[in-house]
Amino acid sequence: MYYQVLKLLTGLISGFLFIKVFPLSVPMSLSDMIVIFVLEPGGFFLGMVFFIISFLANAELIRRGIELTISLIKNNKTQLPELLISLTIIISFFILSSISIWETIGLFFFSVIYGIISLDFKKLNFAEDYK
């Protein structure tokens, strides 16, 4: 359970640092973006490092939340505190969206897609129940 809290804090802090360090302004054309990345490579590199750390931590929480939710639906027995911690990732995304909506949308979509891709449906026996 403490490991889940650590992932939540890591995802939130890394997401915040990604938003603050990554040089992005709206509206921006593709040529403006390339020029900024060439002129400020340090900000781009640090932003990408924080982005990767944040989306991996968030994706792990999303995956675990889906697994625990399916377990709760199927067996009615699960670790409820761990499920609630995993679902607080939604609050984390709301906090980040109040800082910058566009970076948070990108982080959210990467996290959700990677979290769903990393699910093991055979382990969950979820797909076999509906044959």
C-alpha cells in the first residue's frame, strides 16, 4: 500500500515538474516548437525525463486500479484501501490540469493507453467468463 502512495506522489510531482520545465506555449506552430527545442535542449530533455517517469507511475496505478476493480466485481474481495489509492490518480490529473491543460491531456492519454496495454487479461480470467 505504501508503494502505491509512493507511485502516486512520484506521478504527481514528476507531472508537475514536466509541466513547469517543458517549454510549451499555446498557440504554437510546428516550426516554433522545433526552434524552442533546439534553443532550449535542457528544458526539453528534463521535461521528457519527467514525462516518462510520470506516465509510467500513473500507468502502473491505472493498471492496478483496473485489476482491483475487476477483482472486486468478480470476487467481491479485494484490498479496498489499495483500490482507493489507485483511483485517486483521477484527483492527481485534476490537480495537474489546473496548472496546464494541454500537457495534462497528453500525460493522461499516454498513461491510460500504456496502463491498458500492460493489462494481462489471461491472469484476470476476465475474457474467459463471457464465452
